[in-house]
Amino acid sequence: MADKTTQNVVSKPHFCLGDGYGFIFRAFHALPPMSREDGIPTNAACGFTNMLIKLIDDLEANHCAGIFDTARKTCRNDINDQYKDKRHTEDEELITK
């Protein structure tokens, strides 16, 4: 079987949308605690970046965007009044000012 470099195939562009907060929380809890010299946690940022790079490589995406949900009321709350009711509160270590 020929590899992609020898095939005469027209590649279609891929646009990838990712759940930004989902990636951040997953990365924060999956990796061991890491921080800068001043104590600011970095495991979420490091894990998020690594996961995003892997996703783009695996999907061979030409473009990528992270979608981040807002904390304020949106049209989703009008559609489903229980939207976000079962979500846990944020971890103190993850939130830095």
C-alpha cells in the first residue's frame, strides 16, 4: 500500500472544534501536579497543549478552534433549565488570578 506522499489524492481541509474546558479539566486531573517557580500550577496548560497538538496531528486538521462555555446565562439555559446543574465546582488549584 502506498503512503500519502505517493498517492495522487486531493486532501480536503479539516476543521477541528474542541471542548476547551473539557480538555483543561481532563489535563489538570490526569497529570501530576506541576507548577512554576512561583507556585502557579502549569499541569493544565501543559496537558491542554499536548492534547491539542496530538488531536491536530491525529486528525490532520488544517484549522482548529477551542470552544469555551461562558459562566453567564445563555440560550442553552432557556432550552434546558437544568443545563449545568450537575457540574462540579472548579478546583481552587486550577483557578489562578
